[in-house]
Amino acid sequence: MDYQTDLIAEFDREAAKTRKVLEAVPADADFNFKPHPKSMSLGRLVGHLTDFTGDWALATLTTDKLDIDAGSDYKPFSPSGKDEALARFDQNLGASRAALVATTGDAWDRNWQLVWLGNTVIDQPKHQVFRDAVFNHMIHHRGQLTVYLRLLNARVPGIYGPSADEM
């Protein structure tokens, strides 16, 4: 089995499905909407989804450590609307895919760390981080966004088959 080819194909499939869900966000949606006080706002969730084929994927593939400390200029992306989110998603997708194609062989076995405010949150081989913290994390939040869409009375697109709105 050619793991690299399979991983690239999966990235392409999952990115396309994520874009499809992002496209389903109504143009006039309130990006401050939260289904619960502990939930992310719609805008933050949509912005977070753009990270998985953007900054998060690139950091995982092109570095061995991401250290976000109190002095960091890191600011989560929170778009003001759907068009801004789709533009960022599309802008970052090519660079992330190119980095994925360039990551071969032993690079996958190198350790990768996420350090957040001095605490090591992730310390695993890069292949595991890419699978768990990029792919699976993206899929998780994409599913979360479909719940937001339903609560906003928006049409929910099918992801791995038709949705109730497509039948």
C-alpha cells in the first residue's frame, strides 16, 4: 500500500467535504450565533475549520513544534462572513497540500509537539498528529457545524451520503 498516495487522496476528499459544509453556511448568518453559552460562536467554528487545511496542517507538516506562549501573536481566525472564510480556506489549501506531498519517509516518524502556555498538549509522531489533530479534528468540527446549520434552519449537505435535506 502506498500510504502517501492514500493520505493525499483522503486529504483531497475531506477538504472537499469541508468546503461543501462551509458553503452551506447562509450568507446572512449571524457569525456571533452560539447554540449554548459554552459553544464556540458560528464565526469562530467556521474559522477553526479553515485552520485544518491551513495553518494547523502547515504547522504540523512543516515544523516539529508549535509553541504558543503568553507573548505569542497567535490570534484565532474568526471571519466576519462566509465569503471571507471560503477565501481563506481556498487560499491555504494549495500550500497545505503541497506540504503534504513533500512530507515523505522518515519525516512522518519525527516527533511533533504542541506547547500551549508552557504545557505540552501534544507530543506524538507527526503521522499520528496529522491523522488525529488534523483529519479527525476537522471531521469532528465539520460535524459540529452541521448541527449549527440545522439549528439555523439552513440546508445541511450530505457528507458521506445524502442528508435528510437531499432526500
